[in-house]
Amino acid sequence: MTIQLGCIADDFTGATDLANNLVRAGMRVVQAIGVPSDAAPIDADAIVVALKSRTTPPEVAVAQSLAACRYLKSSGAAQIYFKVCSTFDSTPRGNIGPVLEALMDELGCRFTIATPAFPDNGRTVFKGHLFVGDVLVSESGMRHHPLTPMTDANLVRVLQAQLATTAPAGASPRRVGLVEHRATGASAEAIGKRFADLQAEGIAIAIADAVDNADLLRLGAAVKDLPLVCAGSGLAIGLPANFGIAPSDRAASLPAVRGFCAIVSGSCSEATNAQVEHFRKAGGAAHRIDPTELAEAQDGKLVDAVAHWAASEWSAAPERPVLVYSTAPPTAVAAAQAGAGAHETGARLEALLGRIAVVLVAHGARRLVVAGGETSGACVQALGIRRLRIGTQIDPGVPWCHAQISNAGDGMHLALKSGNFGGVDFFNRTFRVAT
């Protein structure tokens, strides 16, 4: 079967977030963990290649993204979707700008758009400025992100600064413009005219305003003929119709599984901190990993202790979910980073949580929620999962998925949650959502 839409996501939760919206709009979607190494056909309307490229060095992110693009084109994809976080978080060097430019060069694309808008999760763009709920992203919790702080909400300025760092010596960088809400709020035809006007002015990439789903549907129709789009997951709701696909419950059907329920949380976002606290206050079984003690912890003993604790909880109440979390306020994370460095602390914590996910599954967990993009990547890789079939939505941007694993014939259900996503009671009600 020919794949119609090929997607490249810069982290694992973002990949499932995007796939979730495509499934809701009727597409059958498979998420590949990394670029597939074989040429085996995939029976789906869209493939989402999940990378861990958001915080890697730009040259690594570019190389991985180009490999994904070439695989998707060879699979027949008519359009490439570069999925970035709905908070557009990145460093001054990228990686959004460098990857976007490399993909444009690879596809011979002279013009494209970028919009992280996802109104269902409170991410909107107006006059080129990104809002999280009612505040600018630069005034939200993202301003304290330990790796990719967002201190400027003007996305035209943010992306233009990144492109300036990648332009060859003596050359002018690609120019960034804006598709204002007067066009996105009007019609697909008005958006198309704005595209043409911007291209006539020498603009290569346009940030697009979107304040509600109707804006995204109009944008989706307007980008039908673009070989490349860059967006959060929101734009996905407007693309399946371009391929003659309508919403259908069959797209979200997953095989059944039986086993214990578990949550592994490594995100330090405000939303996940609140979810952990809500779970604990409601009497949930929770085990904390202290990030400030990692430098002295003996990881093997810690993993064994978690396994013993979880097995004891499940023995007493088989239906009860268990939560293992390293989630902590930004001040605690900063303290740990000060001792060992941000990337070293993060990498060690991710590896540890990945080992914990493996031991939980080995003890019978078959419905697993992972919170945090980097944590999700570490856990999926540690479990050896290569593909996910996307199913029912739990909360906006977070679906249940099905994965085959070596020690369970029926596979397992997995939910990869971006740190910023989900209601405060997400962990408490997740396992009540039918798959």
C-alpha cells in the first residue's frame, strides 16, 4: 500500500500526539521508532517516524531528519510533515530552523509554513506570537525549561534568528514572514493568496496564525500542494481530507491486552508535577526517584527496589496502577544539574527510567503510561519497541498505542504523554479509557 503522508517528529511524545490527530481525522497510522532499517511494507495511510532530535546537536538532528525524509519519500509519501513541539521550544541554534532548511533543500521546496498551534491544548498563534493558554509562551513555565527555555514568544523572530546561524558565510539567510489571522480566519483561498504574496516578497518560510480549529482546517486545505509543512500536531486535523479520507472509528481499533497498569514519569513540567501530586493525594501508589541523589545512587539496587515495590503493590491490588516518578520542581532539577551538568543528569535519569520501564513490563505491566518526551524516548528504546499502532485518544494529544514486545504474545498498550499535556487528573483516569 502506498503511504500518503510521511511525518518526521522531533521527539517520541510529539510523534504520538501527531499520529493521534491523524487517526481522529480518519487515517490509519503507524509510528516507527527511528528510521526503519528494512523495506517491509507498512499497511497504513500515514507513517510517523519518531526521532529524539529536539535537543541533539543540530548536525545530528539534520542527519537523522534527512534519513527519515528519504525513507518516507521512498515509501511513496506525497507530502512531508515536520512535527515540532507545540511550544516551539528550541535553542538559539535550533534545531527547528536547521532541520527545516535541510528538508526544504532535500525536497526542492521554495516555500513552506510553520505553525505550532494546537488550540485543543491551549496553544495558539496570533500576530506571530505563541500563547500557552492566556499567556505568552515566554511568560509560561516554558521560560524555565532546563534544556530549551522559551524566552521570546515572537516566532518570526525566533525562527529568523535560527536561520541566521545556519546561513553560509557571506550569504543571506532564508527570510521568515507571517500569514496573519486576517487570512487564516477568512478562507483557504485567502491563505493561498497570502502565500503567493509572501513568495513574491522573497519569503521562504511563513509563521501562520491559528487561534482555533477552524483556522487549522482552512490552513490544512491551503497547504495541500506544498511538498513540506512544519507544525505542531494541530495542523494534522486538516490534512487527511486532502487525501479523500474522512473520520472513522475503525482507524483507532487496537488489539486487546491483559496485565498490570503502570506509569513512569520523568517530565519536570508544571502540568506533570500537578498530575503527580493529584495522583498521590488521591491515594495512588507512588515511588519517587530523587534526581538530586542520582550522582550517588547505585542504579541496579534502585531498579531492584522499584521492581520489588511494584510487585508488592500488584500482589495486594492487581487492578491498581503504580507510579514511578522523578518529576520535580525546576529548583530541584537545577540543583541536580548544577552538580553534574544538565545533559549528563538528564541522560542518566532517562537511562534509569528506561530500565525501570523494562523491569515493570517484565513483572507483568501491559498498560504503560510514560510522561515526558525524553523519558518516552528512553523507555521505548529500552523496551526494544520499533513500531506503534495508534488508537483511542485519552486526552488531546495523547492516544493509547499498541506495541509488540518479545515477552508478551498479545503485546502491550502504551501511552506517551508530552510533559505539558493532559488534565490534572490524567494519571487517575487514564486506565479507565477504553482501548
